[in-house]
Amino acid sequence: MNKYIKLSKEVSDALKNNKPVVALESTIISHGMPYPDNVNMANKVEAIIRENGAVPATIAIMDGFIKVGLTSDEVKRIASEKNVIKVSKRDLGYALSTKTLGATTVSATMIAANLAGIKVFATGGIGGVHRGAETTFDISRDLEELADLNVAVVCAGAKSILDLGLTLEYLETKGVEVLGYKTDKLPAFYSSASNFDVLYRMDTPKDIAKLMDAKWSLGLSGGVLITNPIPEEHSLDYDKIEKIISDAVKEANENNILGKESTPFLLAKVKDLSEGKSLTANLELVYNNAKLAALVASEFVKL
């Protein structure tokens, strides 16, 4: 095990005994919503994973280590302390060497999960190719880790503020399978379906686990993207959300809001313009993804 990785006893024991483990990011806790709502969300996600037969492993950078499997006190710390930095791949060396408190993004969580030997990771939505990337080159690091690391990511698709078509093209170039769980259409984060098709539809966690095993047993490197639609009762109208996002993107461009500042700006605008419905949808899709990830991890360890 890498000297910078610290596993909780529960996670360590589970991995040693071939028990299912699900990795979880911490940026959604530190930057996704206010305290203590973020703690309640994190605790519920972990509870859902346990209820479905797996061990949760929330990941964060603390005291110069990548901690895999946070205690309840550590979850509160990442949720409540100020100046928690978002840690992507480019930030890991800095955060570890300076012992800066950091919350892991999708890309950093994938790196940590891969180092720890965890094969399944649950998140809300992945990053991707931003709208206008043909001029800004704004493409999320998440896609590179998906191309390189043997970790299956359960999500509700790419964040809908992104260019979904270009994101799919990029994933195709990188050889990443985009699976739809019980759907032929790519979920659009807040909405259960977009206008884009997934590569393959799979209707059971066992079928997904068999694909993961087949790919990695061949020695093919790279992740598997498992897209899981938000439950219909919480799904927002795709065309209405698209209009809201288009207006928000126009405002961001007019105000020269670029790079890492664009995502929080756009998400805040979507929340306001959807009258808060996007926040409820965000929570429900995260819970839904946690359940599916636990079921997939449980099937994978049997193979």
C-alpha cells in the first residue's frame, strides 16, 4: 500500500476479505451544500450503501494522507471547516505535502480508489467537455481518469451544464464504455433522459459486473461509466433545464466567468432558476447511485 494512503479498519478488513466496497468523493460534502445538510446527506449515502450489502469508503485528504473510509468526526470536519480545497489530480501533491485539508473530486477519488484496490465508485455526475470547449479547451480531468484507471463509476450521467454530445465523443475516443442502467438514453443528471443514446443498455447489476470482469480480465485498462437515471418522480423536464442552462451559460460568458469558476456559477444559477428543484433532484440521484453502486460491487466480488 502506498505510504500516503490510510485505510480505515473497516475498509481494510473488507478489501482483505473480498467484501464489496464503494468509494465516495468528498467534494460533494465540502462544496455541495451547507452544513449540517451536507453531513446528513453524507450519512444517508453511507447508510444506503450498508443497507445494500457493501462498505462505504468516503475519501478525503487529511493531515498529509489520503484517508479512505472517514469516521463520523472526519466527515463533520470536511463538512464544517472553512478553506477546504477541492483536490483534483493536479492538487494531490500540494495537498499531501503541505497537509492541507482537501476534498476529493471525481478524478482524485478515482485515483485514490485505484490505489486502494476499490473497483466501484458512486458519485452524482461526472465532469466532461464544457460547452464552448472548442475555443476554451475546458475539459474535465474526470474523463482522463476514466480512460486510464480500472474503476467503475456510477453516476447520473455528466453534469447537464456540460456538452453531453462532445463528452460522449471524448469517452468514445478514450475507449470508455458508457452503460445505461435500465435505459437506452443517456441520463442528463437532473433529467432521467437526454437526446443521446448510451453505448449499451444493461438491466441488472450482475450483467454490469460481468462486463467489468471481462474487460479487466483481458488486461484492458480504463474505467466503465455506469449511468443511472434519476428516479422519474424526481426527474426535471429536460427541455426546461436545457433552457435554464443555456441562459446561465450566456450570462457566464457575458460576465467573463471561466474555468473552475464556471461550474459553481452555473449550478447556482440552475438552482435559482429551477426554484430549488435542482437541489432536491441532486440529492435523490446521489442516493439512487449509492444503491446501484453497492449492488454492482456486491456482484463483482462474486466473480
